[in-house]
Amino acid sequence: MDISVGSQMIILFFALIIFGVPVAFCLGLSALFAMWQMDFGLDMVADLVIASSSKYTLLAIPFFILAGNIMGISGIAERMILFFRVLVEKLPGNMGLVGTVVCLFWGSVSGSGPASVAAIGPLIIKGMVEDGYSKPFAAGLVSTGAALSLIIPPSIGLVIYGVIAETSISDLFLATIVPGILLGCLMLLMLPLSRHYQADSEADQAISLRVANNQEGTYLQRLYQAFTHAFWGLFTPVLILGGIYGGIFTPTEAAIIASVYAIIVGSLIYRTINLKQIYAAFAHSACSSAVVMIVVAFAGLFGWVIEIDGLVIDYSEVMLTISENPQMILFVILAILLTVGMFMDAVTIMYITLPIFLPVVRELNIDLTWFGVLLMTALSIGLITPPVGINLFVAANITNCSLASIARGVIPFLLVSIFGLCLLVWFPQISLFLL
């Protein structure tokens, strides 16, 4: 059986993945092998790598990562949790509601699912356990809510998709707002069905946040005090999205504004971070950004080989023969994304699959913005799909629970998330009516 060089490259890529080679090197080594087989000079590698990673729009990635890291150490998460805790304090088991809402807000800060679990997970899970929720269920909620960071703008994944698909990133940000809220609301439906709340527990009023120590007075007084504590954090998505859609700055410029804003809030307003911590945040962000950009660079090389070898045409034609129903083909694409999302990060998946999927999507006259919403939703579900969902590993690490127990806790949210994805497929206007 004659296997094309491009197919050999893909087989080699997955073989290296199985042997535990880092994803970036799997992409690079398999692409170099294919180029050697096709007698392309390796002197082309540098030019292709630079071309893949030097796009102006990609500058948004390191700055959004920096903004998320600085806000993570400045106490903004604690203040957000306290505000929403006070807001819904009369509701039984309210920490589940608080956890969901804070995850949505944090998605507008972080843009990364695993990073969101690590940043806000310990506080939310602790509060939910005090409210009587089981720890695995609380970890499942946080893992799911944090996965929405891929959907809630500004999302790093949306930036990369916009670059690959050559579609408006501003439109993508706008199109994901309602789907993100919808998925959050569907999560809330699981709370009364699955939680283990102790209705008369004194823990209903207990949450050990350091900013809660001085909360006294009437409900409105405490709510106002909590709001003033949390205001600058709550204002973050207003600043970023308002600036973009108000025509004040582009998404890339918004990332820089968000970073500067985070430094000002943390160092001058809240005064919870110093120069040493800011330096550490810059260093950590540089490392995280380097990992992402190495993947972007080698994934671009990998995608170039796929295109040159003709795999895009071959695989696209195969997909178009699956069915004459565009929705059926779309479900097949989403099923593939859900599966590979369990094993790889979103950046790698997009660079490997989109060169094949996008021609099919265009042939079927599917709106690229709508497809971007579906793509991000499917990849976010992959982050929480047992047994390999990345968010589950992070949650297991911060809770000291077994991965099996976390997987059981996330099942209700996984099912409702898949239902939400189906709703987005059946009703495109959910994503597009704001455009």
C-alpha cells in the first residue's frame, strides 16, 4: 500500500505523541522528516517557521497571558468571589452559583483553561466544599467553567483561529459572548440535580477569604463594600470588549491595554503586588508564551507540508463524500475535534486539523465565524473529557483527589456541555445574532 509522505508525517506525529515526546517537537520532527522525504531543502525551514510565528495578530497571545498572570496574583479572584458570594448569599448552596459566574468572568481575564483551574480553582473548590458540595463535584464544576476560557472573549484560541481562518477576531469575540453565557447557564441547571448541599449547615455562611474579614452591616452595605473591593476586576471585560467594539483599539492592542491595566490595578490600586512579583509574572508569562509560540511555529511548518503534499484536497474530498447533509458532516468534524481534544492542546489541534476542515467548511458555505464558535466549544469540551482531559489533571493536582473521582464529578457538566454544543449547531443564530 502506497502511503503519501504527508500521511507518513501524520502517522509519525502520533507515534511520537504515544512515546511521550513534547507536542512541539512531535510537530517539528515529523515535518522535517516529510520535507526530507520530499527533497525540500532544509534551508526553507527557518523561513517557514518565521512566517508562521511573525504575524502581528499573534502578539495578543503573550500579552493576554501576562494580563492573566498578573491578575491571578493581585487578589482579583478573591474579590470577585466575595462579591458574588455576598450577592447571592440568601440562596442555599450559593457557592456553586458563585463558582460558575466567577469562572465566566475569569475567562475574560485568562484565556486559558488549565491556567484558570489553577488560578481560581483552590478558592472556589474550598468554598463549595464548605457549602456541602462533594470535592469531586466541585472540581468538575471548576474544570468545566475554566474550560469556557477558550470560548469567553478574549480567548487565545479565538485569536489563533482568526489568524488561520483569516476571519475577523472582533467578530469572533462578539459571537462567543452569548454561547459562553448559555453554557454557563446550562452548568447552573446541574447544581440542584447533582450537588450534595447541607441545607441547615453553618458552613452556608462560611468562606475563608481574606478580603471578607471586615464585612459588616446590612445586606446592601456589605454588597456595596464587596462591590467596591471587586470593581476593578469586574471592570476588566468592560474595558477590553468595550474598547474593541467601541473602535478604540484592536484585539491585539486590547491585550497590551489589559496587561498595563492589570499592573496598575495590582500595584497602585490594590497594592497587592510589588516589583519582584511583577518581574516573576513577566518571567512566567515569557515561558508560557514561548511554549505556545514554539507550537505555533512548528505547527505552521506541519500545516505547510500538509498543503504541499495535497492532503488538504484528498482528505477534504473524503469528508465531502460522507454525506450530502452539511449538518451531518459538521457533526463528524465536531466528533473528531472532541476526540483529539482529549489528547492535545487547542493550538496544536487547530494547526493540524483546520487546513483540512476549512476547505470543507467553505465548500459547504458554512459561516466561518459560526464555525469558530463551534470549534472552540468542542475543544473546550475536550479539556474535560475523561480520561485525558487536561483540566481534569490540573483539578486532581490542586485537590489531591484521584483522577477517577474527578472524572465522575465532571460527568453531569460534560453531558450538559455536549447538549449545549448541539444547540449551537442546531441554532446558529445563538452565535450570530449580535453580529
